[in-house]
Amino acid sequence: MSVGRVAIPFTGRTHPQARSICAQTRVWTEAMRMMSPQVAENFDQLAYPDLATLYSFDATREGAQIMADLCSWYFIWDDQVNKFAVEGREAEWQQQAAQLRACLRDPAGALATAHPTPRAFADLLVRTRRHFSDAWWQRYTQHWTDVIDVNDREFTNRRIGHIETIEDFLDMRRRSVGMFVWADLIELASRTELPQHLYCSAPYQACIIAVADYCACCNDLHSLAKERAVNDPHNIITVISRARGCSQEDAVHAALQRMTGAVEDYLQAEQALASRAVDDSGLDEQTRHGLRRCLLSMRDWIANMDGWHRNSARYHVEPA
């Protein structure tokens, strides 16, 4: 299937140390014993860490490395969950989910666990924790809890053959693929921690939702064949086609329209947020600069997402 494009009215940036960051992520992934032979053989072509370098332009080297390592971890973990679902290994999925929840409760304590996936996750959590306050950390770990919980719901859906409504699916998708987690890490990329009232403000949340919906639909357009091959119904094309009784072509067109609308929604929310920042006398200059960097990173995220999917071998070959 030829995947259409959405016009993006801005361009994206790449972290200036992207090449060395990606090379170091390979070293880290191997050291954590997360590499299957097929992933190891195709690691550069899969380009997992490259995705993080496409929206961490302003990050410190340490911050960008955390994000790139997490990107690699996330895709490998996603393939593990898919394999559990395809092979009906529910007990193993539940065990892993429990291990990941334990990591969130005590990251340092989980570093000694024997299994590579939770141990690598714990390593990432420990490295991230030192950069933020307790309030930010509570938000971040809650978002991770949501990721695990919604993946559990998707696991059940696949077992019983349930397909969500369009709106319920989009709400799930924002969580299952970790969009709120990655939105939190925008602050790491931007060398800032936004005040709670600014993060929770309606225009900032609208920016996050718009980016999440654009990226989730973009991912689903490129991963449709991959997911249909394993009978995974968690794809916006499948959900729209089933809900509306329309053809795949019409469902693809509807997804592209949603992506166009998401870009428009983002720009409107960004403008509203800029106006709010001007009027908010409680924001110091450092916070205003941090907010601007967050918004530029969100633009990078949107602008670079489609190109990364077209370049990654993940959507051309099946990784282990």
C-alpha cells in the first residue's frame, strides 16, 4: 500500500550529535542484552534511536542519550508484547507487566533483576529521575502505569477479538504507544521542567493531544500491513473501516484527514499557548524560554515523524 503524505508547514531538526548518540544506544542495548540476533543484524536500518534524535535538538548529550536508549528499549519491548499476544503467552505478559510496575515503584531496587527488559527499564528510570522534581516524577510514572495498563487492555482485546470505537481507540492509542511519556520527555529534550499549572493548562494539553494524534495515525498508516499480518486490530485504519463499514482506501483517507486536522489543531493551540505565556506574569524568562524549546521540539516531532517511518526497516521487514 502506498502511504500518502500530509503537508507540514514547518521543517524539523535533528540533534547535532545524532550519529554518536545512535552508536552509543547500540552499545547500551547490547550491554543490556536486549538484542535479538535479527535486531542486532538490522539495528542501523531499524533506526530506533534515530527517532529520538529527531525531536531532541536542544537536549544535553545525556538527555538525548536517555531518550535514544528509551526509544530502542520501547520498540524491542513492543515486539516482545506482540510476540506474547500472537503466541497466547498471557502468563508471561502478566509477569512482565508486574516486573515493569515494580520498576516504577523502586527503579534502583529493580536494577538487580535478572530479566533484561525490566532491568534496562529500571536503568532508564534511574537515569531520568535525577533530572526532575518529585511532582514531575509522579506524573511521569503515572503515564508509564497507563502505558502498561492499556497494553494489558489491548492484549485482552486481541485474545477476545474486540475492536474499539474510533474515539475510544484514539484515547487508548495515545497511551498504549506512550505519547504522554514522550511528551513528558519533551521537557528533558528542552532542558526545562514546566510549572504544573502551565503543563496542565488547556492549550498545552491541546498541543500534546494534537501531536499524539498526528503521530499515532502516522504510525498506524505505516504499520497497517505489519499489524494485519499478525491479526492485530489496534490500528486506526482497521478501526475506522470497521466502524464506518468503508473500504481500506476510504479509511486511509480519513486517517490522513485526521492528521491534517491534528496539525491545524496544534498550530491553534500553540498560538493560544503563546498568548497565555505573554499574559502570565508568573512565568519567569527561563520558563518562557523552556516553553519555547518544548514547542519547537513538538514541531520537530510532527515534521520528522513521517520521514522516519519511511526510512525505518521496521515497516519493511519483521524484526524479532
